[in-house]
Amino acid sequence: MRTAPTASKRHLWVALALTIGAAPAKAGTIEVTIEKLVFSPASIEAKVGDTIEWVNKDVFAHTATVKGGWEAMIPPKKAASLTLKTAGSVDYFCRFHPNMKGHLTVASP
Amino acid sequence: MFIRSTTALAALFLLSAAPLAQAADKPTDPQIAHIAYTAGVLDVEAAKQALEKSKNKEVVDFAKDMVRDHEAVNKQALDLVKKLKLTPEDNATSKALTEAAAEERAQLAKLDGAAFDKAYVANEVAYHKQVNAALKTLLIPSAENAELKSLLETGLKLFQGHEQHAEHVAGKLK
């Protein structure tokens, strides 16, 4: 008598879990480490709504700058983040040290 | 600026001219530490002169970046020599760099406005190029301590960034 409702409840949970899994993935945070003047990973794939968090392990200030676009200032030994608003493929660099380069591929939500 | 570059370059070549030089011609770790530290101090001094003289925002921002970065890397260098119980040793290259920088500062002191800005930034390009060449071909290969070598490698990446940054500012001043 008691097992029946429990079993059907379980099925309901499984169904619910599958529904959530099938829906578009929730926006997440992607971490990029900066160490010894290198963005790593250098190239990342994200989607609109995702947040990029740059964690700066250097004692130097850096930026993540898109020419003619956005810029994140990343102080020494600190992190900075930015939420992606537009889809597309962009190169970014550090304005203070233009030899530091990264790439972002941002998919539509 | 040409005087400074030529003298300093000649000094750096003194150490690097003979590829098959005997061990005695290779700078030692205490000398390498002294050269790298001196190169940083001299660039901070050049930047401070620019901060006093320039009114151009790009130039002032660049000079502030130089002070901040070179002071930060030199602080790391001081912490490292302390940790390694290494006493930086003055040498001909450090002396030549210091003399050349003094000459350059005297030349720049005579200039004002846009002429100063252009000369300062052009010299920053030349100076970083020259220090980077020395790091790459002489100082890094000669360094024996692994931590010192690693700091010099980070320094090279940092100064290569400065060289490109200076080239960018120079392009904007044209």
C-alpha cells in the first residue's frame, strides 16, 4: 500500500530531473587564471549570460580589453568579472601588456 | 636618446659579444640581479621625469604604468635576493646603463611639450628593446639559480609588454 505512492513519486522526480536537464543550461561562471602574464586557458567558449572571472595571480595590474568594445580592469592579486551580453567571437588583450592575448567565442543563449 | 642607447648597447655587447666566451665573461647571479634591478630603477626614474614634465594623458598614464610595474617586479627581485641570501654586485653593465640613463635624462630635460613626449616614448621603446635583448640572449641563459631565471623570464614577458605598449603610445603621438 505504501510502496506505490513512493514509487510514483520517484518517477515524478526522475521526470522532473530530465526536464531540467533538457532545458537550456543555466548561465555559469568561467574562470580564467592570469599568471606570469598569461591568460589561461587562452581560448574559451561561453554563451550569452555567462560570466567570465579573471583571477589575477600576478603582482601587476592587467586588463581584459576588446578593441572598440568592453574592458575589465583586473587589479594585482585580485579577481574581476564580466557578464557576456553579446554573441560573437572576439579577441581580447591586456592594455598594459599587449603581448597578453585571449580569445572568447560567445554563443547565443 | 641615441647617445644613451648606443652606450648602453655597447655595454651589453661587451658581455655578449663572444658567444664562446669563457665562464669568466658570463655574468654571475649577483651581477645579473644587479643589472636587472638597475634597469628597473632607471626606468622608474625616467617615468618620474615624464610625470613631472608631460601633460599628455597617454604619456602620463604610460609613465604611471611603468612606475607601478617596475616597482612591483623590483620588489619581487629584492624579496628573492633576500631569500637566496644573494648580494647584488655592481658591474660594468650596470654602470654603463646608469651613465647612459643620466645622459638621456639630461637630454630630455631640455625638451618640453610634444617634443619631450615623443622623445621620452621613443626612448622607452628603444630602452625596453635593448633590455629585452640582453635578458633573452645573455641574462636568462647565464642565470644559474632556477628562481632567479624564472623571475627574469617573467620580467622579459613584462618588458616585452611594455615595449609593445610604448610602441602603441608612440603611434598615437604621431
